[in-house]
Amino acid sequence: MFKKSIFLLSILSTLLFQGCSDKSNGNDMISTDEYVLTALDKKQYVVKKVTDGFILEGAEDKVVIFDIFATWCPPCRAAAPHLSSLKEKYKDKLIIIGITIEENILDEKLKEFADTYKAKYILVNSDQNRRLSNAIVKELKLGERFPIPTMAMYKNGKLINHYVGATEEEFIDSDIRNALGN
């Protein structure tokens, strides 16, 4: 009887600890290397961590800029029309995703930011925003208290360049041209 009890206890312990493992079993909805972002128009974008950086699903051979910002930040406000200008210039060769660091911001406030500061690119308001911005900033080695705006430019998951604070449109434009081979 004692041996059966020990045997049963060991099986239960094994199942308990295996159930608490941090290893993925393939059934997770979002892996630790995947981020699902929801835009103001409710369209969803999937970003994945890859060896060299981050890749936006479906954006192969396009330049992707992740703009980490806040609606109350003066340099972030100033950057929005410049990013919109670049988006207009490069059309379908460039995707810009504005990732607000503000927790629980209302979509209306983000829409007001877009209208006021002419942010004519994708703005996401998702519970994954902070997680992704922290992962990007960690990859860039900017520390926990990073400045905003912080922008990271990727092509096919490879980091092209990153910018911290107010950055001249011409510098970003030059990097986009180089990434596109122009």
C-alpha cells in the first residue's frame, strides 16, 4: 500500500510540474516571440521576433518602421507628419506602425492624435503594445527608461537603423532608399 501511495504521489507530482512548465506545447495562442497588434480600424497585424530583429507578417521585401510614441509627447507629435510624408512617398514599399506606450488609451484619443498631427499610417492600440515596444527597445539596448520617440527600421526582419528622439526626415528617407536599393 505504501509503495502504491508513493508511486501515485510521484505521478501526480510529475504531472503537476510538467503542467507548470514554461515550455510551449504548441497550443499557445500567442507565443513569447509573437505579438498581435490591433489598429484603429480593428485590422490585426502580427509581428514576430526573428534572429536579426522583428518581422511584420505579410511585409516581405518592404521596409517596416515601428514608431514607439505617446500622444502627449511633443517630439512624437512633430514626427507624425514627417512619417506620413515618407509613407506617402514610398506607398506600398513602406509600412509604418505607430505603437503607443500609453496604457488603456481610448481609441478616440489615438484617432484625435492621428487627425491633429496628420499621422496617416497605422496606429495600433493593443494590449501587446507595451510588450512589443519593450522587446524592440531591449533588442536595441536602450534600457528600461528609453526616450520617445524611438523608431526602429527593419526589412525582412533585419534591423536597418534606429532613431531616438527628434530625427530629421531626410535621415530616415536616406535609410529607406538604401534599404530599398535606390
